[in-house]
Amino acid sequence: MRALARRMLAGELKPWELTFRIHRRYGHELPLTERLAELDDEYGMLEDGDGAIAQVDAEVTAEARRLAAHPTVPAEPTDPPS
């Protein structure tokens, strides 16, 4: 998730590509990415040339920044056993 968000912020993915990939992979089940799934639904309701696309793109960018900045939790303890 974070890697995809960072790729979008680096210009490697378009905002709609980020929402599409996140929505397809996680659906609406994961609270961390729920807003991106909702924004993917919004893209599906917009028509070509609709000025609202820029607004949705801006919201996706804000969510990508939030997701990219979200702290990670190590899968394994990093401290040696005492």
C-alpha cells in the first residue's frame, strides 16, 4: 500500500491507477485504505471531461500522502531477547 502511494506521489502512477489497484486488492475491508476505495468508486461515476476529476485527483493525492507517511510496524521484534 505504502509503496503504491509513494509511486503515485513520484509520478509513476496516475491517481486513478492507485485507487484502482488498492480497491481491487483490498476492497472496502481495510480501514487504512477505505477512503481510496471510495475514491475509486467516485472515479467510476465521473464522466470524461468532468471538472470533478481534478477534485478527486487532489483527494487521492492527499490520501496517498497520508498513507505514505503512516508509520510502519515491524513484523518481527527488533530487540534481541533478554
